[in-house]
Amino acid sequence: MKIIYFSWLKETIGKSQENVKPPSNIKNITSLIEWLSKKSLKHKKIFLKSKNIRVSINQKIVNKNSKIKKNDEIAFFPPFTGG
């Protein structure tokens, strides 16, 4: 699974992307966030604000209850601003 980070999330975690293999019990975005939060203090720091973080699966905006698969591309980014 490919994880991509944008904006301040990328700056905080120190990388723009990573490949991960979550356990088989990780079935949706919420459980993925919980699992990633345990990887490091940097991960924990960005996901403490998870209610403000937006997410996409395979370049489609989704909610945190959305189901994930092992070959998905998951992107995390801050809220959009309009103009």
C-alpha cells in the first residue's frame, strides 16, 4: 500500500510517501490511521489532528469509514481552501 503525505503532514513526518504493509485486520481509513499512529512519534503527531485531515483512495476523496485494499494508494492532506 502506498501512502502519500501532502503539505504540513509531509513536512512533519519528513517524507512525501512510504510503502506499508498493514496487518489484515486494517480494513478502513480509520483503522489505518490508528495503525500508522503507532509507527513513530512523527506519525502520531500528524494523526492527532486526524479529524482535520482529508484523505483519498486512488485519487478519489473519501471519508474515514471507506474500505481499503492492500494495493490502494492512500493520500493524506490538509483541508482545502476555496477562492
